[in-house]
Amino acid sequence: MTPITAEEFQELARHGVPYVGQLGCVVERFAAGDVLVRLPYSDLLQRPGGTICGPALMALADITLYGLVMSLLGRVELAVTTSLTVHFLTRPAPQDVLAEGRILKLGRRLAVGEVLMRSDGSPEPICQVTGTYAIPPDPGLK
Amino acid sequence: MTPITAEEFQELARHGVPYVGQLGCVVERFAAGDVLVRLPYSDLLQRPGGTICGPALMALADITLYGLVMSLLGRVELAVTTSLTVHFLTRPAPQDVLAEGRILKLGRRLAVGEVLMRSDGSPEPICQVTGTYAIPPDPGLK
Amino acid sequence: MTPITAEEFQELARHGVPYVGQLGCVVERFAAGDVLVRLPYSDLLQRPGGTICGPALMALADITLYGLVMSLLGRVELAVTTSLTVHFLTRPAPQDVLAEGRILKLGRRLAVGEVLMRSDGSPEPICQVTGTYAIPPDPGLK
Amino acid sequence: MTPITAEEFQELARHGVPYVGQLGCVVERFAAGDVLVRLPYSDLLQRPGGTICGPALMALADITLYGLVMSLLGRVELAVTTSLTVHFLTRPAPQDVLAEGRILKLGRRLAVGEVLMRSDGSPEPICQVTGTYAIPPDPGLK
């Protein structure tokens, strides 16, 4: 496999996909199977009521899970999300959001991960996500 | 209840939440419990491989479900998505996406809806979503 | 592939797995990608309040989706459910439940299907389920 | 609220609903928001290949989440599961299964919980479940 660093993954998260890249996510931890991504608060994320819109949190979940898979398998750009289940738990404050990903299963063909989000400075979970990735048939793993 | 028209809902979809509004969604049908929303293809949606990124489809699902709830209950701006499950079925072509929403349950406290998406001009589903909305306790329904 | 008939699939549903078999499900329709399974009402299914317990509906969903996959791929006994999302919509009446399955995606490695349930004699949906199946790498499909 | 003890909850789990009761689940821990339930291995649970069938794991998840809600809210028998998402991670061994529940959100109207299962004697997760409960409008909470 071709390993990928935190810097390279952040580059990918910011420039690979414009709709996600504009969020300006910061990769704060990128160890194998243990990834932390920060979504900086900005006006772009606002939703009436002074809170953060759901689609921005879903984009953050997707990028965090993608990072989680890459932290374990390297640069598998062809891995694709096949499903995502999102629970919105409480209204996020108008602040940075921290998303922590952990792996539940890493098979040869499927990976399942979980993301838990909280507002910076608060322990309370605001959003919980599980996602499944399909791993390409022959990723050259040794 | 305060009814809402297709035009008013499109206005809300485009200006209420900037991260979603920039998608420029077009409300093509807005009958009670039967909503069709078009996501116009643009460079913003691109993902490597000439396809559309998942977070844009999730934003489209969210707005379609929100429209579905409003088409039935009127302007319940306090209704909030509580969960969303997304299945990505096939890679969308670099084209407009049509999202069709239908209601599965409309209770006093919870609404459940489903969204099926396809590329314009193709019958094949590319993404299927179910979502749950919490309806405010006393929305003044008569 | 080795095709499977409605009778053979019903036999499998009744005797392959005892916890599911005791439900006595009846396969009422078994065309490619279009499956209808009846769960006969019995005391075993009861839940306080004169309704049917959720786990019996989940077992019905699982068997219906399994049938759906076999109706398309033949006897792929190694296909396994990888995920299931269940929405309980309304309390079922103490009556037979009809579960109708349809396929959303049939790929080489993953199949995604949907099941909609209603009480016999009523059009209203009581439970909606989406499920994903992993298809064995080399099922000998021609 | 009317508190409920581990013994009372186990009684409910074993006798309230026959299809679930026959599993003979054992409540091993029952603190507020922290519940551990054991599913004893038996022939009833078997699935070809010497493993445990999915519907038995789903029933275990449902009972664990129900216990979790009661551990926090007392005897709210009218609380109902509104949705459940299950990820089957690896084939369980033919052994007892331990299900550990934790709460993600406890609101006035909705509770969200997570269940992680493993085979007795192994740390590896075999099944992960998130579920949502609707709490009756006026449960008499003080």
C-alpha cells in the first residue's frame, strides 16, 4: 500500500472535492484507525437559530470516515462510501466542531467506521454517524 | 398551519442556509407529500472521476425531506432532522440530479420520509435516503 | 447460478434457521427482484398492547431481503446481510403482516434492497426497511 | 418516575414478549445509562455455518436499548422503538453474546442509544446498533 500522511490527507480533504474543500477542515490527528478532524466555524455553516446546518456535519462525517479508511489502508482513492447513517443529537453551538473517527470493522471488502462529533470545549455529543466503505477488489495490499 | 408555496420553499432552500443554498436547487413539484427537487450540475459538485460528491447528494436529500414535511405541515421551521440513512447505489453521471420525496409516516411528533434520486434522463436510482423529522410539540395545527 | 424456486426458498426460510423458521413465513410471490412474504399472526408475536413485537418484524425483513437476493442470484447461501435500517412507522394490528421487497441495487459485490410492510387488508405501511447484502466474490455467475 | 430494578427488567425481557423471551437473556449490569445483557448460546440461535442468526442479534439489540431507556427513565412501558440501524461486523462464534448499551442522547421526546456486541471471551465487536426511542409525551417525570 501507499501510505498517506496527515498533511497529504488534509490536502485531499481541502482540494479533492470543492463542495467539501470549502469547509476548510483541519486534520488534527491521523494515526492508524484513529482520526480527529476539526470543522472551523464560519458563516457558510449557519442555519437559522444560530446553529450549524446538518449537511455541513454530514460532509464532515464523510471526510472523517474517508480519512479513517486511508489511515489504515493508505491511498485507496477508489474506496467509496456505500452507506451512512446520521443521528443528529443536539443543536450544535456556533463553534468549531470536532469529529473523532474509530474503526468498527476492517475487512477485505468492507470497512465500517463510526464518527462522534462534539462542539469544541464541550464533551456532549452533537452528532453520531456510522458509515460503510467498499474497498476496491485488489488494492495491492500485502 | 401557515401553508407554504413551491416558490416560498425554493426561496428558503436557496437562502435559509448558505451551505445548501449555493447548490441552487430548483423545486420542480411541490404537492402535499409529493416533492421533486432538481440539483443542477456544476463544478462545485465534482468529485475525482467525473462524478458528484456524496455530501452534495446528502444536502439534496435533506432539503427534499424538509420540503416534504413543509408540503404537509406548512411552515414548521422548527422541525428538525433527527436521523438520516443514505445508500449510495451507483456513481452519478456529471448531470443534474432529480430527487423525489414521498412520505412514509406523518405522526403528530415524528415524520418519516424517503427520497429516491436519479440522474436526469435515466431511470436508474443513484441514491436512496430515509429520514426522520421531529415536529415541534405545539405547531398550532388545527 | 443455481436457480431457486418459491417452494425451495420457503423451505429454507422455515428450516434453515430455527429462530426465524418458527415464524412459519409463507412465500406468496417469488419473481426475480419482486418478493412477497406473509408473516402469519400468532401468539408468539404478541407484545403488550395487542400488537406485534419489533424483533418479529425485523426477522421478517431479513428473510424477505434474503429471498430478494436469491430471486435474482439463485442459491447464494453465503450472501450475508451487512446492514439493516428499520423504521417502525405505526403499531401493527394483531393480524398477518405482508412484506414486499424490491431491489434498489444489484452490483457484483453488494446488493441493496427495500422492504415495505403492511397489515393484511390495510394499505398503510407499518414498517420500512433497507438492507445491504455482501455477495460472495466468486458466486459462479455466468 | 417509577424506578425499575435489574431483576424487574429481566422479568420483563423474559416474559413481556414471547418471541424475545424465549432467548432467555440475562441482565448482567443495569446502572443508569449503562446496561449489559447476555444472550446465552442455544440451538435456537443457530444459522448454517455454526454461527448465530442475525434476527437473534437484532432482538438482543432491541431488548438492550429498551433496558437502557428504562435504566434512565424508569418503567416507561409506552416508550417505542422508532428506528434501528444494525451493522453486522463479523460472524459471531457459537457462544454467548454480550451486548453493552450506552446512551447518546436523552431528550424529553427522543432517546438515542448505541449497542456494541461481542462474543463472550473476545474483545472484537461482532455487531453495532444505533436505535431511537420515542418517549411518551407525559411520562410523569419530575
